[in-house]
Amino acid sequence: MPTGEPEEVGALITRRRLLSYLSGLLSAIIAAALAVPLARFYVGNAFQLKPARWLKLGPVDGVKPGVPKLFRISFADQDGWRETIARQDVYAVTVDGSDFLVLSNVCTHLGCPVHWDDSARRFICPCHGGVFAVDGKVLKGPPPKPLTRLTHKVEGNTLYVQAGGS
């Protein structure tokens, strides 16, 4: 079928095809230039590690051996561009006055707050009847795991707990 063009010209790039390639290349460059900032906006700091923070609980003298002491802590927590004040209750326990254990008060079953019952000498979850020993181990009920042990340290006469980090 004759097209009216010489055979040698079919092997060459026509002006229309060259402009088509150049406009496609320009579109790809513009898309890449827009994709990088958009991806950074949506991903944010998701892959950056949050620095660990040590929060002061209080003097170790306030924690009596065998009796968990409740501490309420709060700290600024940043999620993307939103900064909130996070609040958490933790229990500090000691057996001998020198070795400490810091436990979260969140039940491992459904996240209800547990409380220490002095008469039963156990942590009790009011939601579904979970019962934990003074060291956080599950004694009874549906919780699948013991209470979460938190990283802590003692400096001088002060007990600190680690918040944040990864």
C-alpha cells in the first residue's frame, strides 16, 4: 500500500514522532518531580526512629517491698504533624527494695486498665475477670500474656521509665 513517502523516510523518526517522544519524556520528568514530595508528605517520618525518652517516676523510697505503687506519667508524643499529650499509668514493684519491676497497667486481653487489689494481693482487670500476680504473670482469666514489663532504670534515689523509642 503506497503512502506517498519514500522507503528511506520510514526508517527515520518523523517530526510528529519526535515531538511525541519529547512530550512523553517531559511528562515523565514532571510526574517524577511531583511524586517525590508527595511520597515524602504521605510517608512522613514513618521510617525514622523516635528517640527514647526517660521519664521520672519518683523516689524509690516511695515503693514499698511487695506492694505495687501506681505512677501516672504524661509526655508529649508526636504523630506526623500532630502533637498530643500521652498519658499512661504504670506500676512499680520491688521485692527487696533494690531490684525493681515496672509494669504497664494495660490488660493484655483487650486493653482495659488493671488495678492493684490490696486484699487479694493481685492485679485485677474489671472487664473480663483477668487476674495477674504481683510480678505481672497471668493467674486466671482470658489474658493471653503477662502484663508488659517496661524498660526502667534507677539513678541515685530516683526511678525512671523509658517512653517512646522503638
